[in-house]
Amino acid sequence: MTRQRLGRRQKAILDRLDHGDWVKGRALADDVGVLHAIMFTYINRLRDRGFEIEGHQQRGYRLARRTAA
């Protein structure tokens, strides 16, 4: 899946995670404009599309690598 076929919020999440640094879930949700509780849903949708996103309870999320073309 290319980024062109993703929704606006999914693209924003990937853009924020693309630097490889850990991003707290609440900060990511604020940046994207969704509730913190909804962020996990977006992360799982991206994972289902082939994006390898690591999650850590204390560190947050980061994009490990993109497995989709």
C-alpha cells in the first residue's frame, strides 16, 4: 500500500513516525487531531496495511520499517 492511498490521518501518523523516534500515543493523537483512545485503531489499520509500527507502553510508537510497497 502506498501512502497515496491512505487517509489524511493515516498519512499524518506515518509522517510523524517516519523519523524513527518514539512518539507518545497522546502526543501523536494530539498532532493528528484524534482522541488518544482512537489512536490504537489507526495504528492497527496501518499495521494491517503492512506498516511495521512498534508499540511500547512507556515509550509510545515508532515506525520500525515500511514493509508495504
